Amino acid sequence: MREVVVAGAAAAGKTTVCNALTPWLQAHRWGRGLRLLDTPGLDDWPAADPGQRRLQVQAIHRLQTVPLFLHVVDASRTGAVGEAAAVDRELAVWGRNKPGYAVLATHMDGPWAATGLRVIQRALNPYRLIPVVAPAAQGLGAICYFLRRQA
């Protein structure tokens, strides 16, 4: 079974994407061979709680060892702030070295999402950028297409 790491900043929508994407993957034979790994939210600083910090370290280790990486970025929050978070810029550096790397711009139904999408494109310069509104299933087909080509 191939693992797909789903990582990003806290509250970026990782769990929502995993929950929405899992039935889509299970509906296809090729998708049943993939396992989504929903990681804890990564921040620009280590967590104060030792247990949470240990989970963050495990997530970073997974990013270094697994070839399939879905980087989740909250486009609405990024657009409101006007720049990508430091943790997202660092994750993009790791991701660019992986052939199975894609940035998922979530919360595309938010008020600053269009601006955020431009900021993400400029700041992270991803090879593959997929706009997503997971609760409405928008963008899930494109994610499945990307994963199928990588699997």
C-alpha cells in the first residue's frame, strides 16, 4: 500500500480533504492501494506540548520518506494575510524535490481565495496547484487524476 502524506499548517483543511477524498479513492481499484496520512498541523514554531511536538516531528519524518505529498494551503487565509506562511514556504522546498508533490489550495470559497491563489502561485511556485473546495467536492477529481498518474 502506497502512502500519501497530507500536510500543511494548522486549520488549512487537511482533515476535510482526507475525509472528502477517501470515498473517491475507494471507488476506484487503483485508489484502494493508496493510504492517506493526515498529519497534525505544522506551525512556524514547535508546539509547546511534548506530545504534539512528537507528532509534528513524526509528520516531518514522513514527508522526507514518502514520495507522494499533498501540501494543503488555506488560500483564503493566505490571501487575507498577503503572503505564504513560513511553514508553507519550507514545505514547498521539500515538496519540489518529490515527483509526487502537489499544492492543494483549500477554502477556495472564502472571501480572499482568489488573491490567495495568486500569492500561493507566486510564493510557492508549485509544479501542480489544485484549487479545492472539499465540502463541495470541487477539485477532488483533479486530485484523483494527479494521484492516479503518480500511483
